[in-house]
Amino acid sequence: MVLELLVSRALDLGARLAKPGEFTERAFLNGKIDLAQAEAVADLIDSGSRAAARSALRSLRGEFSRQVTELVEAVSKLRTHVEADIDFPDEEIDFLADTDVAEAIDALLGRLSGLLATAEQGCLLRDGMRVVIAGPPNSGKSSLMNKLAMSERAIVSEAPGTTRDIVDLHMHVDGLPLHLLDTAGLRETVDAVEREGVTRAWSAMREADRVLIVVDDTTDVDVSALIAQLPDLIGGYTIVRNKIDLTQRAPGHVDGSSGSELALSAKTEAGLDELRRHLKQCMGFQTAGETSVIARSRHVEAVRVAEQRVQTARHCLQTRHGELLAEELRLAQKSLSEITGEFTADDLLGRIFASFCIGK
């Protein structure tokens, strides 16, 4: 109440409440920080692990921006040679025939590839991986979720159809954020509530980075028929053969005809570490180190576009199309500059800072 009275009195005297992200936006507009650093402020506040917080802090201090700026300067320097060849065609020096230009483009592509890998890791560290646990009833889906979460989050029962709605939780595996979703058992049912749960399960699977199809290893489940029912998936799937404590199957990878298969026991936890390693491998995630930074999907897309532009520029150099080469390099530089905010649309700025906490 005291705080509310103080704020109310300040407003009466002419003050106003700060807009979301206003102070950080002012710092950006006044050149104190660039856009990638501004985004790192929000990422630091929202970080869910020590690794994410440290990486966001490095981005806030300008480590990621420094790498981007160095690449922008390299592209700019390369454009100087190309533009010189276009503007002074009568000079004896043929810049486009100079092997240094080709070598510079190849070197630029190598650096862009490295930056893209850094950005992808940073994006994974921020956004994480969406994993859906699906499969027939009583295959041990909820038990597997509880073991991965190291807590009793989902109800476990021998009665089929116990899970009727999606149960979700957030956790971390060596710094990789995981968004786990336990779904209703996939089967035909006359129960309206359970049928709705199955519908939601199919919908969640379509949007997952990885789907774990859990089957009971003690039963003769037609895995091929189960896979044939899968909808179009954004990510891939892994067959998880559960309850190997009853079949005496060795834990770990299984040679099967249905793609990637893992054998484990949610009850004894045999094979669970292998599953964790498998999930990280599926996303290409590496444990965050002292040089890791935080990044966003727009950063990844900007670097990917720049890399494609430079690849096209290399083709233009081979065909001696100087004007097209210059244009591709310009577009590559523009794409990279969008990361730091040197070339950014005002509506994008509005969306970015609107996602901040009030006043940050």
C-alpha cells in the first residue's frame, strides 16, 4: 500500500509509468548499447539456468556484437575492392581477377559458418528444445517424464487413460532447456474427455522439436503401424523401448527398422543418461563454455541469409558479374547489420522492447 500511494502521488505530480523496456530502448537509441546487447538485457532477466545467465551477460557486454561487427567490417572492406573495379573500369588493375578477392570471400564464408554455429548454440541456450512424450497407453510415458524431471509431476497408474490432458514442465540437461510434454495415450476411445486429450497429443507432436514414441518392450507393438500414423513433424522422432527391466534387454541404442531407437527402464533409470545425450545430439547442442553467448532466432536467420548472399557473391565472382557481386555483398552486410540494429525497421524495435519487463 505504501508503494502504491507513492506511485499514485508521483503520477499526480506529473510523472508517468515507464513503458516496457523503455530504459533499455533509450540506451539503444542514444548509442550506449546496440540492439543485440539490448535484447541480452531481457535474456539475462529471463534466463533459467546459470549457463544461460552467463551467456546472456557475455552478450550484454558485447561479445556477440563484436563478432558481428568484425564481419560487417570485413564485408565492407571487400565491397571496397569490388566497387573500385566497377567505378574505375579503365584502370589497368583488375580487382575481380585478383586472387585476394576470392580468398577473402572464402575466408568470409568460413567466419560466417562459425558465427552461424555460435548463434545456433546461443538460440538453443535461450529457447531450448520442445520434447513431446507420446505412445500407447500404459507404456510408461508418465513414469519416464517423472524420472527425467526427477520429481513426481505426472500421475502414474496401471489404469489406461490416466493422462487425459497435456502435462508440461521445464527442466535443463547440461544447460539445454527442455520443455517436456506428457500426452494422453494414443488409442481409439469413446470417452469424450480422453478423445480430446488424444487430439491435443497429435497437435503437440506436430510442433515438437523431437517426439519420443514410448512403447512397452514386453508387448508386441507394431511400431511401423504406429509410425505410419504420425502427422507431419517439424522435428524427428525416437522410438523409446521402455520396461527393459522386465525383458532383460540391454540399455542404449537398438538396431531397428524404424529409425532411431533407444532401450531403457524408467523404473530402474537404466539407459536414461543415454536418452539425455541423445536429445542433446538431436539438437546439436554443446554444453555452454566460457565463450558461449546468447542469441535469438532472428540472429540465426540474419547470419544464415548473409551466408547465402556471400555464397551467391562467390558465384558472381566466378562469372565476372561485378555489379551483381557488389549487390550481394551489400545485402549480406545489411543482413548482418540488422543484428546490431544499424539497419532495423521501427516496427521491429517496437516488438522487441514491448516484450521487456516494465521499466527495464
